[in-house]
Amino acid sequence: MKVKDNEIVRRFHAAPETIKLAVLCGPNATRCQALANELAAPLAQSAERIDLTIGDLTESAARLNDEATSASLFGDKRFIMVRLNSGEAVRATAAIENLLESETKGDPVFIVAAGMADKTALAKKIAAAPDALIATCYETSQSDAVSAISGMARDEGVRMSRDTAAAIAALTSNDLVLARLEVEKIALYLDATPDSPKEAAAELLNLLGAENDEEDLGLLINAAVSGDTRKLTCELAAVSTVGFSEVGLIRLMLRHLNKLAELRAKVDQGSNIAKLVNHPSVFWKDRDNYARQLNIWSSAHIGRLIERILVLEIALKSSGQPEHVLVEQELLTIARKAAQAKKVAGLR
């Protein structure tokens, strides 16, 4: 069944036993992943999570259905999470069709297929299945983002003008996942609750430094992905005194890597890097970084990098280790990998 992106979580949670597959597709990769996390949230508290990659699905067309219908070691509830990067959904068609055609009732499967259009043959087949849900996540418009942010603020007990909501939308590039983090930060600062609402003055954004936070995180991300270990260590030292949002960094990094994967796929198809990064769809401040990183990372390696960040997100919630330590270790690992790749390729 095809549903709207703002309906899929409610539809699934209303009758989870009737749905074997939920798919998030479309150009907004961050929202796709955020909705997949919401779908799985009730299960994540106690159920076993199984992560599969495109390699798992192409190695055996039966693997996805086998995992969904297999009992866990202790007979506990399970759920399967699959992330397909741009262009990988087609390669996963046989595995997904096998799952849809199976008559065996299994554990739910959540697939993030950012970049897949809802007009493909596979998407239409999923939409036609009575026990599957598929939703397309489009890039959020400015007006929709402002309305959504205003609603988030009300839910948190923050009275916010439309101008302030618009400023948050602009600072987060209409990314509602990042916008929610900003609204929650404001609510926490004001000690606002639905029962005790507080007014958010326009000056509060400058005080909390949403724009500076994102710029600081961007410096960390680009230093790591570009293999600039010296710059990364300097930036980590600079933010160590004030700290940073580990979740915010992961969201920004996933957005950055998905854009990098999209550009790399076009390079693989013969596009010129210089022309690609100078397209209006690439923010002018990021053009040099993307150009540098496209010469370092292959499509396969970008895919693995995205998987590592998703694993890191899980680890932040479950490892018990300090979040900043896990994130710093991962950034340094990525930077060293990129530095080695640059050396091999003769890049500076």
C-alpha cells in the first residue's frame, strides 16, 4: 500500500502484525532514515535488530525472507533493517519480491531506499502488496518546514513566532530531523513544557548558536572525510571545551555522505567532477570539499562508510560508552582511511 510519509508510522503502529514490509524511498535520505527509526522504535526497546546490506541481498535472493522468518536464538521478537544506497534497490529486487511472495508470517522488515523513485516497477509492486507499506520522502519545502517546526515548538511547550520558525528552517536547510534537535534544545534551555509554555525570543537562536553548531560539525565531517587528520585533531580539540551534539553530527554526516554517494554515482556514469560540484544543487561552500572527496572515495567505499555511521548511531544508544569518545574514534578512523587512500592515489 502506498501512503504519505507523514502517515506511514501511524499506519504501521496501528496494526504491526499485518505488515511484513515497510519501505521509505525518495530524495530526502535523512527523513527516510528518521522515519525508519520511528517505525522500529517500539521494537528497538526489546527486539533483536538484524542489519542487512545490498551484499547480503544479492548473494542470496532468499536471504531477506529467511531472516524475516527465522526464529531468534532465544525465541525473542526480531526486526530487519536494510539500507539501500542510490541505485541499489534494483539489485535488491529479487530478494524483496521473494519476501512479498512468501506466505510465511515473519518479523517486520524496514527498508531505507533513498533515491529510489516511487514510479519504478519495484515500488509499484510493493505498493500493490496488501501487507506492505511504501512512502516517498520528498525534500521539505520552506513553507512546509516552517509549519512543521511551529508544530514541534507547540508540542514542546515553546511559543515561537513564524519568523523564528523560518530562521530555524533556514539554518537547518529544511531538514526536519535537525530542526527538531534545535527545537528540543530551545525547549530545554527555556525549561518549557506543554503544561508550562515559554516564549522563544528571536535573539535566542543567536545565543544558542544553531548556525555555528552546524558549521563546527561541518568542519569535523569534512576534515574526516577528506583525510585531513591534522585539521581534524585541531577541530576536535577546539570543540572539546564546549562539546557538540553527537546525534546532530551523525544526522549531518549522513546527509553529507548521501549527497556524496549521489555525486559519485554520476561520476561513475561518466560525469565530470568539476562540472558536478559547480551545479547549483551543491552548496557553494561545500564544492571544494566534495571535489576533494570524490577523488578519494569510490561508490562502494561511500556505501560502507554510510553503514559504519548507521552502526555508530546504534552504538551510541546501546554501548554504554561515552558518546563523544565513540564519535571521535570513528572520525579519526575515517580520516586515517581517507589519508591512506589519498597517499595511494597520489593526492595531496
